[in-house]
Amino acid sequence: MLDTLLPKSVSRPVVEAVQDFDPAAVNIPSGHYISGRLVPGDGPAIEVRRPSDGQAYADLPEAGETGVDVAVCDASTAQQQSGWGECPPRERGAVLRRWADLIMENRLELAQLEALGSTRCISEAYTGEVPFTAEAIRFFAECADKYSGDVLPTRSRSLGMLMPEPYGVVGAIAPWNFPLSMASWKCGPALAAGNAIVLKPSELTPFSTVRLAELALEAGLPPGIFNVVQGSGQVTGAALVRHPLVRKVSFTGSTQTGKSVMTDAAHHGMKPVTLELGGKSPQLVFNDAGDVDTVAQRITRGFMANAGQACVAGTRLIVQRGIAEALIAAVVRHARVVVPGVTWKANSRFAPLISQRQAEKVSAAVSNTVAAGAEVLCGGSFFDGFGGGFFYQPTVLIGLQAGMTALEEEVFGPVLTVQIFDDEEEGIALASHSVYGLAAGVHTMDIGQAMRATRRIAAGTVWINRYGRTTDFIVPTGGFNGSGIGKDLGRQAFEANLRHKSVLLDF
Ligand code: NAD
């Protein structure tokens, strides 16, 4: 599908190009990336492990306040002196398009780097994550010269204008679950709008974004406009949010961390924030949803993609009684046939959990819920035979009561809860969540029913008769309530990286 969208020069080579690779042979760009150079860190280092087998494969330098200060000050100077913020927006767009081309030219290398250290299997990294990253950057490149301010209807002898301008330095913080594409959703709009950016990737998946920054420089981005600082959230992330020259913060991560980022941003300069946070998204299936097996596949992909480590994972199946038995049986059937495998094997289709900590969290959520009375329809434990890697079986739970862990909390693993309802009112009530409002799926052939449910479910995105994002990057994504503030993607994400000056000129 994506091939039809890509220019010929960068269209995807045949999928057979994806082969097993040797994880020990991958070149790792270790260090911070500041002012166009890879800077080895000094000070404490964090051990980075491969999620597929738990082996330590690199040390990560950690930037403290001083290291972050260097990166942010360099970014600020570059933004003011390189002309990036003031050059014709079309020229900025051209650099970003070249960058996207280079990402595709280096697709295999990026995909291997991503697959080595994250939960993305090489086939998905190569056919999904890397091309999606390039396409998101191309989308924002197109925004660069297609947004204007406004001329305002003021008194006759005056001219009122709303003039957009970049913030200066944007501080961006990304999670580990889709390291490259999450970075592109932050960097694409910030750079297209003329800002410099300092990005802190997750300490669990830190390296692919450094290569992304190197390619940006090769594409013509002035040194210092895209910087990467490495380290933990509490040290490096907090120092970045608090730095006085960071004028806007763009964060993706958990709701818990989002609160602390918002608090820091308020106390250290009253900075605007874009917060893309957690979710506990419902999949509401009515009796007339259509072919049961098709719907079951949709539901299964919705909660199992990236082993459930997706913010929009549809982890609460809420199904009407008439279709419940057949649908649950089909979902369990599909969930049982997944093929887990280390991320560097071409035929691996089911990812590991990112870390031991995440594995313990998923396992505890399931066992607490079962101890509280829920029944396991499939899964409920780890796959055997993976040594130090944590591959959790797709798990379906039924017999849930309000308050049970797996029903209420974001588990971030391949765990689906099932609830059965009788009428529309009850189904919509079950779909709502007291904290989260990220995404929802509504499955019905009755357009009236679909739209009634859509209007009433508090979620930033509602998918009707599908589940999951597409390459339509014009569709913004973002959460309601505890799932966040503002949008990634879409024109809204671009506009959020500009501030607007009101100008009144008398003549
Ligand atoms: P996390 O909140 O633990 O960490 C996210 C990032 O924040 C990391 O880079 C981390 O180092 C940093 N961080 C941690 N503490 C910080 C602090 N005090 N100050 C500044 N930065 C800090 O999240 P995670 O475990 O990496 O990612 C999973 C979470 O991300 C899930 O909740 C998921 O739903 C969410 N997510 C949301 C979206 C979305 O679009 N809404 C997309 C992907 C992931």
C-alpha cells in the first residue's frame, strides 16, 4: 500500500530484502549528537539491553544538567544564526524532503538498528516503521510553506495581523515503543516550522534516533538544529524540560510522567506542552458488526500489535451478547497462533516485551486480575525457550469486575479484557474510562448506531469498522482527559510548533 504513495526513487524494494541479521554486527552510534557531531559522553553510563534476549549490548552516556545545557545553548545559537528559522519555508521543506529520501536510502541500516534494540521485528521495522518515519517527515515538509497567519478586520486606518513565528528551541521527549516514528512526529513539525530541536529518546531505545539526526545533517539541516541528548528521564529528561531556553515541550510517554513534565514546564518558564499519553482503549462491537472472523482479526491486531506495547492498543473488547460467543472464540483462535521470535529474524511476527520491568508489570497485572476472580481464556504466562527475553503470550481475560487491574490500568502488554453488554446504552457506558480517552473502535454496520456511539465516547480518535492508524498523516492524533493535551500529526501538530504574534499597524 505504502509503495503506491512513495516516489519511484524511494519505493520499497521487494520484501524479500528483509533477511535475518547478526545483532552483534550492527554498528551502534553511541553518544549524544550535538551541533552535528557525535559526542561521547562522560560521567555515568546506563547499560542498554536487547529486549529479544536480555543481553547488554551498549553503554549509554547520561547527559546531566551541564550536558543538556550545552545541547540547548548550541541549538538556540544555531536557530538564531544559521538562518533556519528565517529561510524561505519552501527551502526548509526541501531539506526535510531530502532527509526523508536519505532515510529510505538507508532503510535497511535503520531498520536493523531499530530491530536490534527495540521491540520492532525486522520485517515490521523495514516495511512499517522506517517508511512511516520518512512519510511523516514528508508530510510536515509539505506543511512548511502552506500555513499563513491572518489579516484581522480592524479599524479602517489600521492593519491587524497575526504573525506566526517559531518558538526557538523545542524540547522533545520520546518513548521506547516506536522510537523512530515517534521521533519523526516530534521533529518533523518542529523543524518544518523553523525551530531547532533537542530530542531525548528513551534510555531503553536510544540509538536509532542518533542515526536519524546524522542523516538530517547530510540532507542539509544546519549543524545544531537537530540534537539528541541521551539519558534517563529523571536526569536528562527533567533537565531538558526545565532548561530556560527550551520554549516549548513535546512529550510522548505515560500519563504519570506526563504529569511531572507538565508540572516542570509550568514551574520553569510556563512553557506550552504537547502531551501524548497513555490509553486503555475500548473496542465496542455490536451484533451487526459483519463477518465474525474479519472482526476478530481486527480486534486481535488491535490489542497484539507490538505485543500490546502501543498507546492506542484496543485492549478492552466490549461485545454485544448476540455475537459474543462466536467472536470471543475467533479472537482466542487468532491469539493462539502467533509466532514469537527474536527481532533480528525475518520471520518473527510477535515481539518481546521491552524489559524485565515491563515483563513484571504485565505479569503482575494478569495475576492480580485472575486472583480477583477473572478467568483466563488463553495465554496468561510467558512463552518458553527465550532465555533472557520476555515474550508474553497473547492473553484474553473474561469475568471482569470494575476495579480489576487489567480492566482499569494501562498494562502495555498483549492482554485483552472481554465484557459483554445487552443494549447500546450499556455498551457505550462500559466503553468510557475514568482516566483515559485516547482511542476507541466502534464496529457496526448501522451508521446511526456508529455515530451515536462516536459522539458519546470520550476519545481523541474513534475508528469505525477499522482499528489503527494509516499513512493518512493529515489525521491528527492525540488524547482526551488523562490521555493528553494537543495533537501529533495533522496540520494541528505543525501549528502547535508556532506561536502567534498579534501586530497592529496604524496608517
Ligand atoms: P515513560 O513515561 O516511562 O517515558 C517516556 C519518556 O519520558 C522516556 O524518554 C523517559 O526517559 C522520559 N521521562 C521519564 N521521566 C521523566 C521526567 N521526570 N521528565 C522528563 N522525561 C521523563 O513512557 P514509556 O514507558 O517510555 O512509554 C510507554 C508510554 O508511552 C505508555 O503509557 C504509552 O501509552 C505512551 N505512549 C503514548 C503515545 C501517544 O501517542 N499517546 C504514543 C506512544 C506511547
